[in-house]
Amino acid sequence: MRFYSTNDPSRRAVSLQEATLSGLAPDGGLYMPVQMPRLPQAFYNNMAEMTIQEVAYVVARTMLGDDVEAADLRDIVDDTFTFDIPLVRLGKRTYALELFHGPTLAVKDVGARFLARMLRLLARNLDREIHVLVATGGDLGGAVAHGFLNVPGVKVHVLYPAGRLTDMQRSQFATLGANVEALEVRGTFDDCQRMANAALLDPELRGKMLLTSGNSVNVMSLLPQMFYYFHAVSRLRAAEPNAADAVVAIPCGNLGDLAAALSAQAMGLQVRHFVAANNANDTTARYLATGVYAPAPSVDTLAAAMDVAEPSNLPRIRALFGGDHRAVAQRVTGCSFTDAEIEAAVLDNYCSIGYLMEPHTATAYLGLKKCQGLAPGIFLATAHPSKFAPAIKAITGADIAMPDALSSLLDKPWHARRLAPRPQVLKRHLLAEE
Ligand SMILES: *Cc1c(COP(=O)(O)O)cnc(C)c1O
């Protein structure tokens, strides 16, 4: 498979290795596969009996072809999914896709683990150190750091906004040391993302070091996010007669999950409609409603991983539909919810069925309920409630036990270097590394 940049109308294509090792295209665009291959009918006939590893392998193989040796790809997929992604029935025709059973208890584990293993494979034949830049508003830093911890030849730099992460989210990368560096930015998540992207595109840095992205802008984290939609539909088919009518609700920040869902649909995934659920940061919902992209400054909410003003994967979504906003809006409905609505949903689900959901998940749940009608519906449960124990305790009064492996992290000393929110500051810091 070859990849083109969403900023390049001539669609000049580059190799898998180049797309993965550069993260962003040199023109600032995002890499996309030049075509979306269709999965064979036999796959759909058999998927209900397949494990998540088998589903992922077929999807990856169809997309990547012979670019990766079959045996290597199987190892990468098996090694990515050391945990399950259960589809849990919560009520009539309503299901939670629990994406939070990985090592850092959030959806980011899937993309980050696959990306880390692919980069490790590609790096095997290079004699240069790879620097991976990650901008995180919450869960991604920990997931990428764990994916790469102690991998020889790779150094990870995690940028995060000061004061916006929970202590536990910060501890998941800032206590590790070794080849993982924490960079605390006195600004917002969007500042972190802007700094990372400027560094990726900087000709001097590109000339001196091998720098790539650990964020969902890297096309190798888009592919693994597609796996779980196929897996979800395979499980829904076993439970619901009209699974092809399903509505799937996605809590949206940088739109990596939504871009993957729409890509999966382009490969033949049978889902009737998607819901893009925003918190008060509603750039995406407003774009879907009006066709106008008008980012407003981000505001702090309970669902901080979605406090994104400028969603980085929007160009991918536009590219999938040839820039036709109306075509996007036919497939996806946007909506946004206030913190008060999110709190009410957390409380309501806890009181009525005893199911604890954290704020990101509750946002997706609200989106589903708004658009589901009588169709079978899935909402993405993107983080384990224990990652947001204080917020959930404040809303419901419930105490959530944190897994030991995580609570012990909070006792460890953490270290971060503080950076001003300017691209030049990050550049100087990276140059000093070389
Ligand atoms: C990253 C994240 C999201 C948003 O996903 P995007 O792909 O950035 O839109 C939602 N919930 C949680 C818990 C996350 O960590």
C-alpha cells in the first residue's frame, strides 16, 4: 500500500516506511492510503467466529499487502492485543464497546501498541535513533510511553499541558525515566500539538534527526483503530438480528477514532450511521452541522482528552469524502454536551443499572441516546472509570478501587522538564539532545 498527503492534490504517493517514519507529510498534510481496499465477503461471513487478533490480522493484511512479512504482521497483531475488547450489553439494543482493558486502561493502548511495534520493526534496519513526539491531553502519553519503554533505538518525548492531566495520567509516563521524557507545557493541548507538528515539519530538525509522531496523525495508528470497529460489528451480529442497521457513537477529540470508523466503512464495514459526540469543545459538531470549520478557543471540561479546539484528523475525514461536507454529514451526526449533562448521564447510569462510566464514555453514551432511535447501538467506552475516580466519586459517591499496578505509580517520583508554549522552545530542546 502507498500513501498520499491530504494537502497534495497530485496525490504523489510514498511508501509505508516513509509515511510511518515521518508522521506528518512534509507539506503539513496527513497521510492516507491511496485506496481503501475492500475486504473479501468470506471475511464478513466468518467474522463472528474469529478472535480479535484474527480480525485485526485480516484487516491489516488487506490494507498493507506485502509491505510487512505475514509472520511479522501476525506477531505485531498478537502482541498488540494481549487484552480483549468486550462488547457489553447494557440494555435493550444498547452496547458499550469497552476499549479500556489494556495496560494503561484507555483506548489509546490499541493504536499506540500497534504503532510502537510497527516502528520497532521498521527501525530494525536503520542505524539511527528514532525520536517519537507525542502531544497528549490525557491518555495517549502513557499508552505510547508504555509501548516504547526500553525499546532500543527509540526515544519518546511526551508534551502535555500543565495542570490538565490527572495525577495518574501524568504518572503513567512521567515516572518511567529510561527512554521516555516528559515535557510540561505551560499552555493548552492545542499548544502542545502545534509545537509537536512544527517540529515534525522543521527542515533543520528533519535534517538532523529522525523525528516522527506518536499521535493519531501517524497513519500507523489509524489502521489499528479500524480493527475494533470490525470486531464490534462481529460481536453485535452474534447478538442482534439487524446489526447492519447499527448506530455507533464516538467521543471525539482529535477525531482519530472517527477517521478510523469512516475508513473502516470505506473498506466495507456495515454500520448505518455514526454519531460524533463532543463535550463543550464543539468544533466538530459545528462543522458537521454547518460545513464551516471555525475552531473556538478550547475550554476545560470533565472529559479533558476531548478538550481539543483544532481536531487534527479532520483533513482525513474530508479526504475520505472528496471534501464534500454534505456527504460527510449524511454518514455522521454531530452533537455536543455540557459538563452538567455528562454528570447527569454518569449518575443516571450508575443509579439505574449500576454501570459506572467515566466522562468521555458518558459523552458517547449521550450521543448514542440522542440519535439511536430503535436501531441497535454501540457507544465507545474509551477509559476505565478508575482513571477518573475522583470525578466519579464527586458525581455518584461511589468509591472505585484502582488496580494496584496503577495506584503504586502515584507513589513514585515523577519528573518533567517545563517548556514555554512556543515551537522555538521545543526545537531548541530537541537540538540540544542531538
Ligand atoms: C483520546 C480519547 C478520546 C478521543 O479520541 P480521538 O481519537 O482523539 O477523537 C476519547 N476518550 C478518551 C478517554 C481518550 O483518551
